[in-house]
Amino acid sequence: MAKLSTAELIDAFKELTLLELSEFVKEFETTFDVTAAAPAAVVAAAPGATPAAAAEEQDEFDVVLESAGDKKIQVIKVVREVVSGLGLKEAKELVEAAPKALLEKVDKEAAEAAKEKLEAAGAKIAIK
């Protein structure tokens, strides 16, 4: 049998009815022990990559206090420093309510700076 080019194969498939093409696909799967569903799985995985790309382009971040760690008093002091307008009581309540968002919708630099200060004080921080 002569080898057909890709364009020739496409032209041949264009001439088939949907029923004939379906039968061809079934025969192809059994002959080569493959499934036509595999390309669909790859296509389904591709949209999953889109949120990751969107996360890289994210410009607003939330700084979440996961836990205060062993140095709770130092963490409370830094929380008062990072979150403006908090009194000692409010900062203590915020730290004790962990996990809790400390800063919401801040830029990346501010989030990283807050994370660095809080981790230096002994807190566990997540940026989302």
C-alpha cells in the first residue's frame, strides 16, 4: 500500500460519513490498542493550566496568618506594626483567631514584606 500524506488522509476522512468515521475510530482503537479519549484528557488538562497562569499574573494578594508559633507576643507586636490602626487587644484577638487574613488585596511587595516581618517574629504565614 502506498503511503498517504496527512493532507490525503484528511481528504479521505472528509468523504466518510459520521457513522463510517465512528467505525473507523473503533477499528483503529482495537488494532493499535489505543483510545481516542486520551487526546481529550490532554485537552481537559490544558484549561487547568490557565488558573496557574492567572496566578502568576495576580496583582492582589492576601496575607494569611496560619499560626502564631511559639513567640506569640512578638507576633502580636508585628501584627500591630503591619496592620495599621490595631490596638493591642485587637491584634491579640486577631492572632488568637488564626488562621486569619491579616492583609487583603495588597500588592506583591507589601505582601512579601509583611510575610518576611511576621515570619521573623515566628509566625507561619501564607500568601494567597
